[in-house]
Amino acid sequence: MARLDWILRYPETASGTSTKTLLQLVTTAHQRIVLKEVSLSWKGISNTAAPVLVELLYQTTAGTMTAANPVAEDVGAGETLQTTGQRDATAEPTAGNIIRAWEVHQQSGFLWQGEILISPGGTARRIGLRLVSPGASVSTTGYLKGEE
């Protein structure tokens, strides 16, 4: 690893009222990454609203999304990121194993920090950040942060 830190942001957008993948990272076939941080926040208006289920998971297909590649945090590094990304699924990718899950109230946000080594093992891996909405659409923003 070259310790090239990157961030993939999700611009403020309505979350929708059903299951929705906000962000998806795609590793190359032979490049490990370390996921270090996940952050989301909402602008919910009801203090009695049910929490949103946030899932970090492997996905086996791309779904239909808009390209949104991670950017290097050190703009002077001179290296090219190999990891690519997408955002805002209009057709959901196929879900694989869930890596982490959190329930978070719509009037707040959360920040997870740790390290998850994503080793592609000869094939590209897709890692998704997905919301399972309790039925209310709220304005959402967030990011995934890591290194390769």
C-alpha cells in the first residue's frame, strides 16, 4: 500500500422512502484498500420518526448509478487512485454480505472510525453504503474515507 488517502463524498440529496445505495466503492482486481471512516447525517424534522438502518455491505453487481470517484486528500501526491466509485442508485445493486450495520435517528448523524481491510483476491470488489428507510425521505449527506 502506498498510503494514498482518499474520500468519496455523497452530496446532500433526498434519501428516498425505500432501500437505497448512496455510495459504492469498486476496487481493482489486485489492489487492497482500507476503509477507515463512514459518516452520514440527516435533516430530519420529526423527533418521533423511526431510525434509519445504515448498512455497509459487499455488493455483487453495479446496479444503476452515477459515476462519483473518490478523490485523493493529498492533491500533491502525484499518484493515481485505482479505486473507483458510484453514487445514488436508481436501480439497486445485488446485496452480498453485510459488513457493519447501524440504526441512526433521522435528526442526527453518525461517524464510524476503524479499519476494514478489503482484499479483492484477484477480482474487483464492490462495497456499498446503503440506507433502509423507515418510510420517510430526508435530506442526507455523507462520505466514505480510506486508503489504498
